[in-house]
Amino acid sequence: MRQCAKVEFALSERGSMKRKKYSKELKSKVAVAAIKGHKTVNEIASEFGVHPSMVNRWKKQAIESIVDIFSSRTKRSSKEMEAEKDRLYQQIGKLQVELDWLKKSTGHLL
């Protein structure tokens, strides 16, 4: 089943419709309030000046993305570890070449 995205619009100074943009801070505050469940959706919507459907949408998005919060750190650190590993292998290769060169150079002196 396909869901249609509901968009809120506001009249601009010239009378044309403009889409409202909400900050991520406001969205997170609304979502947390909705997840807590101490107030109804309509009370939260009135408090923050948003439509009740937006409260439900942001709550759903927050709940769905909670798993990503914890896994993204693991992904990020594994990417960092992979980069560090590559850098160390490059350094080992460089040092091995230098060591071989030094052995050849000093071998001729003996």
C-alpha cells in the first residue's frame, strides 16, 4: 500500500503557497514528546504548532531510525578501522622497502 506524503503549506507575503520547513531540533522534540506518550497527539500538535499528522510521521520516523543510531557508529568505526588498516599496510610496505635498501647499501661496505 502506497502512502501519500502530506505537506503543510503556508501563505507567503504575496499570497502564494509556500511549504513550511521545520528544524531537526523541533522534529526531534515533537517525536520525543509523542514517544513519551504523556500527552495526546493533538495536545502535542497544538503545543508545537504543527499538524497532528506531522507528529505521527515524525514519531514513526524516530522509532524506525533508532536502530540506525546504534549501527551507524559501528559502521563508521569499521570504516575508520579499515582506513587505518590500509594506512598501516602502506607504512609497513614503505618501511620494508627502506629496510631492503639499507641492507643492500650497508652490505656493500662489509
